[in-house]
Amino acid sequence: MTDIKTGEQKQLMLVDDDPNLVLLVRDYLEFRGYEVSTAENGLKALELLELQLPDLIICDIMMPEMDGYSLVKVIREDPRTGWIPVLFLSAKGQSQDKVKGLNTGADVYIVKPFEPEELVAQVESSLRQASRLIKINSRQADGQPSIQARPGVELTPTEVRVVQLVAQGLANREVAKAMKVSQRTIESHVSNMLNKTGLHNRTELARWALETKKF
């Protein structure tokens, strides 16, 4: 897992095909002390990711050439980028749109129009969560025995999102609320992952996902 820069200017990537929004959001974030690179669609974002990994990605959904869903799917499937927090910005504000966005692999879903302060608060919260996960991973690497799961286990994007929230210390009820699904659905996902991996509990599942860089 790539280390987030501590004590340095955080690097953000803004992916959106609306030049006016890009200008406004970039200026606001840079005023708040972030360094911001921009891309007009998912393909351009992937090109930038080959050159430099940001600490966080802010992404529109409806874009030409490659939309936000496709971009996040590629990001989550690549161990080099899978850890990066992603915030969706979208005019699609229905509950089913939010559920799809989060299930695709986004960490936060913000509906346009939005207050700049809300965006900054979500950025800061996501960066703190990512930093905590990295510290947990680092401590586990310093002497604790690794978790052994069945070989060749692959998680779906939804399962990755569930185990990511579990690793943050959230109970199934809280995970269900964050993903806007029922607690029974989350319990089913956790049970399926335990069956896949052969692990015994949620704690082992979260440690295994961190150690094997599943997100």
C-alpha cells in the first residue's frame, strides 16, 4: 500500500468534464492547501495515474470516453491504486444512484450542487480514514503473524467496500447505513467472504484484506 504523505501537501486528482466546475473546485481546494491535478474523463485520469499517485480522487460519474463507474472499477482492481479514496461528485441524486456509486467502489457520494465546505470536510475525513488504515497495516507488518486465508481468493467490488468499512471498526449496522442497504445484506456479504477465505471472524477478515492489499 502506497504511503500517504504526512507533513506534506496532499495531492488530489479532480476528474470532471465540466471546465467551470473544475476551475471552481480546483481553486477552492488549492486555497485550502491541496495540490490538485485535473483530468477531463476516466481515460485521461488513468494516464495521469501512470505518472503519479494522488492521495485522493474526486470524480464525476457521467463523462465521455470513460465514465466514473468504469474508472473506479479499474482503480479498485489495480493493487497499485486500489487503496486510493474516491469521492464521487454527481448530479444523479436518487438513492439507487448513490447505492450504485458506493457499491462500485467509491468511498463517498456527494450530490451536485454541493457546498464547498462539505466537499472539503469529506476530503479531510477520507484522508484521515486512509491514514488510519495505513497505520494499522504498518503495525501488523511489524511482527504480528500474518492471517492465512485460502489461496486465490478474489473479492467483488461490493465485498471490498464492505471489508474496507469493517476495517475502519464499523459494526455491520453502521456498514449497512453507510452503504444504504439492509443489515441482513451486509451480514450476508460478511458470511460469504468468511466462507470464501476460510477465516473465522470479521477481525481476521479485515486484517487479511489489509495485509493482502485488497483495497
